[in-house]
Amino acid sequence: MSEDTIRIALTKGRLERDTVNLFESLNFNVTALKDKGRKLILPIEGQNIEVVLAKAADVITYVEHGVCDIGVVGKDTIMEHGGKYFEIADLGFGKCKFALAGKKGRDFYYGYGVKTVASKYTNVTRAFFESKGMDVDIVKIEGSVELAPLLGLADGIVDIVETGTTLKENGLEVYEDIAQISARLIVNTVSMKLKKDRIDALVRLIDNKLGEN
Ligand code: PRP
């Protein structure tokens, strides 16, 4: 990567659309990003920026390894994955929350037995219950974790809640909020020094734009 180029790893999917809209509002040329076909690396012409489309956890990996300077990734992935990079801005979109949820009308904390909690986010789950000094069995589920309490595998789940529709339509409810989530800008620690001026300028542009809303 040329020293003048800034490479941004962008989480594919929901955050991708909001980020492309943000770039467009900065008057960046997002033609390539909008008409990407199956391409994974797209230029923002005239800005010397390259956008890499990746899965959330991989955004962090690419930024940590310095092959991308900047990443756009959800706080959920940051909390689960950890790692060494700077988290420098809250982009304000991709809002949702981590919550403990389970079957409607149940008291999760009732009784003395060790509870079973299902989640795709086992580190977040562990940290949450450790902070309460509570011992739980954690079962890793890869998707549609709402199934676990319905099938009797778990007393509760730790998952992302956005509109609450998935919980509601499956007879579940939030027992407790754990953390608010939104899209964040992360920066490689070396890029932060070597490309400071360009990164500062980009972050200033974004901050000003977000401040307008
Ligand atoms: C997430 C989450 C819930 C759902 C919540 O799943 O795991 O299932 O969204 O959204 P809601 O509150 O608006 O109903 P996602 O669609 O990301 O897929 P996944 O099951 O593969 O994680």
C-alpha cells in the first residue's frame, strides 16, 4: 500500500450502507462502492482511499495487523474480540444493544442452580456475569440464538437486540440491558503515527458532518 493511500476496512452489510451514505455526504465519489459487483477492494476516486469489504471480526484483524489503517466496525465485535488498536470515534449509526433475554415472564435470577446462558458472544457473556460475581454455564451458538431457551437448552441468552421484534415474535423478552452498541471507527496504532495528518483530516471531516445531524 502506498504511503499516501488510506485503506479502510468496512464491515459488510448494514454498516456498509450507512458508511457509504456518510462518505457520500462528505462529497466523496462513492460510485465504485455503489456499483461494486463482487469486488472486495474498491477505490474512492480522488481521495486516495481504498475500501476493503470484510466480515466484522476480520475488520479488526486487518486493522490490528496494519494491512488496513482504519476500520468501521460495531461495538459488539469490539467488545467480543478485544485487541490492540485505537477506537477513535462513535459514528452514531448501527445502533442496537446487548441484552440478557429469555422466556417471557420468567425471573432469570430465581433459584440457586447454576444457570445456562447461550450466546454467539461468549466473551461478552462471561464478562457480564463475572462483573456480577455470578457463575454461569455458557453455550456457544452461532446464530438465531433465540432458539436455545425455546428448545430448553438455556435459561437465557445474551444477544443483540435492535427493534426487539425477533424476541417478541418468539415469546421472549429482555431481562436486562448489558451495553449500548453503535458503529465505531478504529485505527491501527502505527498508522495513527505514520499517517496522522491524513487520518486526523478524515476524522475531522466525519466529526463535523456528524455534528451537523
Ligand atoms: C441479530 C440478533 C437477533 C436480531 C435482533 O441477528 O442476533 O437475532 O438481529 O434484531 P431485532 O431486535 O431487530 O429483531 P442477525 O440478523 O444479525 O443474524 P444472526 O442470527 O446470524 O446473528
